[in-house]
Amino acid sequence: MTDTQLRMTDHELLALLSMTRTESAATTLKLLRLDRHGDNQLFHSAGLTTLLVRGLATQQGEKIVPVDKCAVVGSVLSQAQEWLEIELTTPSSTHVLFAVGSNVGALLLSISPYGVHEVQPIESGPALLELGLHLAQEYLTGTAEGLPATAAMRRLRVARESTQAHLTATETGKWALGLAPGTGEKAYPQAEAMELFQAALAA
């Protein structure tokens, strides 16, 4: 897979992940909110059809298998060992991204509310969390879409407890940190808030 982005729809991702029924594939489907369509044969068939038409999959006997970039995406998502859910919000906008890491590579998915998502390769390992933290900091310091701006992140790893935290940049100049839903927030200077945010997710 090159650095060129690959656009994939909800039904294509569902069809792709259904080709390899692993625990990691099931986790990925759940995080992408696609598990609710698992029994929808029409949705599944539409995904297979467009993968074939677009040259992202091919028929081998009675099986349909992914090829080229789509095969790489399928390998990463079905063998994933770490997932990072990133939600960036302001009063007027919401952006959702997923970083997914495995032993065979890593991907960043930019989620569209219209069901057509951008998928691109990224560095795996520690770089996965580093990328998430960088995106959060850039978003909170840029404030191009207004304040308050919030970066909420949830990190899942195989055989590890999940971690989560959210950080909000406000008009006061301080950042409010929350470590779990419903537990309240505490304000810190920007640099300290970012350090605590990182520590919470790295735990």
C-alpha cells in the first residue's frame, strides 16, 4: 500500500472484515459501528459487489478475496492489536478518526458521516499513540473552528485494560482534563494538561 489514500464505504469495510472472522476483525467492526449490519445480507452483498467492480477484490473459485491496497487494509484490520478512537469536537463540528495498529502495519481511518471513509497507512507501534496525541494538540491549539474545542480519545489493546481521557481547550486559556465519562474535569495550564492526557492514555 502506498501513501495514497484509499476511500472505502461502510458496506465495503463490512464485506472485507467478514472475509476473515477473527477477534480483531470483530472488535474493529464494533468500533466502526458496523457490527449491527452483520446479518444484513443486502448490505454485505453490496460491499462485495463494489469491491469487485472497483478492482479491490477478485474471485478465486467460489471465494472473493481482497487484492492490492484492499488486501493490506484487510490484513491490518483483521490482525489489529491496538485501536485508538479519536473524536475532535467544537460547538459547530465533529471529526472522528480511528488509528489501528497490528504486526503487519497500521492505518488511520477518517470517518465520514456519509459512510465513505479515507484510509491511509501510518507508522505502527508507539507512533500510533504519538500520532493521536499530535492530532489532538494540533486541533486544540489551532482553534480554527472555535472554542471550546475537545479532543476525546479511547485506547484499546489486546489483553490490556482500555484507557480513555478527554481534553478541552477553553476561552480562559486553561485546558480541562477528564479521565472518564461522568467523573468531572479539572483545569490545568496547557502543557501540564497535555502531559496528564498522555499519561492517562499510556497507562
